[in-house]
Amino acid sequence: MSDVSITSYATLSYLDSQGLQRTVRINRPVFSIGRLRTNDLQINNSYVSRRHAEIIYQNGEFILRDNNSTGGVIVNGERITTRVLRSGDRFQLGDVHPVTFLFEIQAISPDSDGLTHTDEEQRTTDRLTTVIASPRSRFLNTALLDSAENITDFTLNRLKALNEFSRKMLTAGSIQSLLECLLDAAMETLPAERGVVLLWDAATGTLEKRAVQSRSGGLDVQPSLTIAMQSFEQNVAIRSFDASADTRYEATSSVVQQAIHSVMCAPIASTKRVWGVCYVDNLLANTQFSDEELEYFLALTQQAGFVLGNLHLIEELRATQERLINQEKLATLGQFASGIAHELKNQLSALTAAEILMSDTEDQRRRQLIQLILNAQQRMVAMVNEIRDFARPDSKEYERTVQPLVPVVEEALNFARYDPLVKVCRTKLQTTANPYVKLNRDKLMQVLLNLLRNGAQAMQGKPGELTVVVDEADGSARITVSDTGCGIAPENLQRIWEPFFTTKGSEGTGLGLGICRRIIEGHDGDITCQSTLGQGTTFTIYLPLAIPPTLPPST
């Protein structure tokens, strides 16, 4: 058969038991056709004999032979025992409810790029590729299975393997472990040299590798993304007999450069969506995947898709549960804060009498002590208000007016310099623009003071540098607050906005940054954080630009 694979090949086209057009390539020196699965082409028709006929390639000719079948073989209307087939011949198996085949020979020749093409490229593509959906897999649709005596050992073994790996996948505790289990199953039960699992990433709009295996040990496996995307977008399993000769994939660099010959790709899908695909291939031309292996592979990936859907539901339930727990915490905190705020403020109000003492004395030592008392009072009131405001996210929106941004930042920085932690730091303000923003001065001051104090704490009371920059970028006013402190660990970077998450131990409430984000979002802006462990952290605030107010004409 090696001569055929170089100079020509033959195909049979017919309607299968589902009434769908099928075209198969005659890829063996002796190609058997019949009802048993052990045939090279198995026909689900009770009027077809178990091993009805065979096509023999001999001396450059394709010879059709009847294997003493009950219904006989008829070529172009004539019953035969043996017949040399010519391209365009039609033959049928049996004379009652027969199955009719169209035999064709396609001559191929190498072109300038070393690949092979026929004059009828689309028809060649159809013969090189098999595409099936879930209902056509006998491992998913058991109605397609034959009677027990006609089921081969290979089919039984794959049914057992499918059942075994389905149980393993159900015990997967994470999406990654599930994908690895799927790839283990595919590589263990299929004659594949390489395998890749890809999941759809909505953020990048691409299929991303999540698991890779290769029998040669290399992990630099480049699957054909053209085949993978077709499988993903159409939710179908694809088998390519010879991907490097398939005109549909010839321009794909991964197919050409790696000389990929036999490919299977199947969707990882649940009832609601397609999550990704599993892809396996062979580089050896003498190894090809069978119809049954394609059906088994699809069943395997479908089982993984159902488990993956369940894992996503579990993750969503966990996230919902965490939100409900946090809401319950906030509700309890709000009740607690409201209850103590009134009494605590009444007690703290007595400390305002210290202002009278301040005005009645010129003694600097006493004035410093009185100022410490007043500062402590302000911090305690601010802390109570912070907890109360965070626990009441639906409080009335604060008033905002259009103001220049730089004076607000300057005031916040000057005020922060009185803080003992900030006082030991070098502070620097850089402005390259003076944008106008619609803002609430007190709320924005609260954000800036929080960020400056956090930066000073990150330097752990040691001399460091706090840098504040005001400019414009991407059509927005921008404020950056940078420190040269200890930085934030990568695993904590996304958690810093979570309520009650803190790395400061008993010194922090875990609410400050969450409040900052809420205030900035209340200004229709955005706040981000970038940090390098051991080098420092930068918070960046973006606020919408506003048109400066028109000054009244001078009189």
C-alpha cells in the first residue's frame, strides 16, 4: 500500500446508518468491509454479512472480492465474485436494503512546497478529515452499540477505561488536577505520541495551554490551533488522517514544521458551554487513529466537560458563600459600630475642652501634650467613622465639586508630615500638570492620607522615600503614591482589597484599602497597585478630568 500513499489513494463514499454522508480512505493492502467491528469499515446494517467483502490492493490495482456473503456484491448492476475497480464505479453490498458505495481514485503529486494536493482540494479535505458530534459517539449514545456478540474486546476495554477514568475525574479537587487526569487517560488509552489540553481564556480571547504530555519527554508541544479552534467553535471532535496533506491545515506552521500526520481534537464541553479542547497527535505516518478511537476520545472529553462544569459551579457557590459571610460580618459590624459610635463620641467630646486649654497657655510643652490629646481624639473618631461607613455601603452619596487637584494633594502631603511614621521618611511631590477634577476634598484627603501612612508603615519606621506624582495620562488625572518599603507578596497582591484582610497583625483592621477603592470608584475613577517584594509599592489613582469652572468677569 506504500505506493498508493505516494502516488494515489482510493476512497469509498456512502451513507451511514444515521443517513449522513461518510467518506473513508482505503489505507490498508487488504481493506475489509462488514458488520463486525473488527472490519476496517464496519457497517451497521443487519442485511450486511459479518465479513461481507474486501478490497485488495495488488500490482497497482484495487480488486473488490465477495467473501461468500449472503446478499452478494453488485458492481454497476452486475453481481460479481471479484472485480477490478475503476474510479467512479458504484457497488452495493446485498440486494435487500443494500448499502451503496462510490469508489474513486485520486492521483496526487508533489508541488513546489513539498506538500501534496489534488485537483479537487475540498473533496480531498473531506476524505482526510472526520468530524463527529456527541450523538454520534457509541460511547455516549449506547443505541449505536451492536449486539453483545459483535462487540470486540477493544470496545469493551475502552468502555471499562472510560468508566474508570470517569470515576477518577469525579474525585478531582481542582480544575488543574481534572485536566491532568483527562490527559493521563488520553495518553494511556490512545496510540498518541503527544497530547495537550487547552482552555478558553476570555481575557485574552485565546485557547491557553493547561497541561502537556509527550512520550519523548519534551514539553514544547505546539498543537495546530486551526484544528483546535474548529473543534472549540463548532463543538465537534475532529480526526485528520494526514494533517500535513490536508489543504485545510496546510498553512498552519505547527502542522508543516512538525510534520504532524494524524490528529484528533475533541471539545471539553458541558451542557451549557465549551470550556476548551483536548488535542492528541502522531508524527509517524504509519500510525493513524480509528473511528472508534475518535468516538472514545470524544466521550472522554465530554465526561471531563461535565466534571469541569460542576467544579465551576462549586467555585461559584464558594464565592457566593464568602460574599454572604462578608455581608453578614459587615451587617454585624455596622450594628456594633452604630451602637458604640454615639457613646464613644460623647465621651470623646469631652476632650475638645483641651482646645480651650490650648488657647490659655503659652507653655510649649503643655501645648504639645494637648495637641497629642486632640490628635488621638481625631484618630479614634475617624476609626469609628471608617468602620461605620464601610459597613454601610449604601450611605448617601457625598457632595463633589470641580476643583484643581494639586492643592488637595499638597494639603494631604503637608498634613501627613505630622504623622510620626511619615515624619522620618523623605517625602517628595512632583507635578507635571494641574488637572481639574470633580471631587470631595475630605474623601480624597482620606484616601491620600491612608496611602501615605501605609507607605510609611511598609518602611517599618526606617528612613525611606515617599513620592507623590500628579500628572495626566490616557485622558485622566493621575496620582501615584510610591514607597521604597518591603513590598507586597504576589499571593497577597489581589487580596489587599478584601474586607478584613491585613498583613499588619493587630495594628490593622483590613478595611482601609477597601474604603479607598470605594471612595475612588465613587469619584468614577480607578485605583491599582503594583508591588515588588523587597523594593516597594506604587498605588495609582485615575480620576476623570473635569472642565475648569468659568471665573466671573472682574468689575
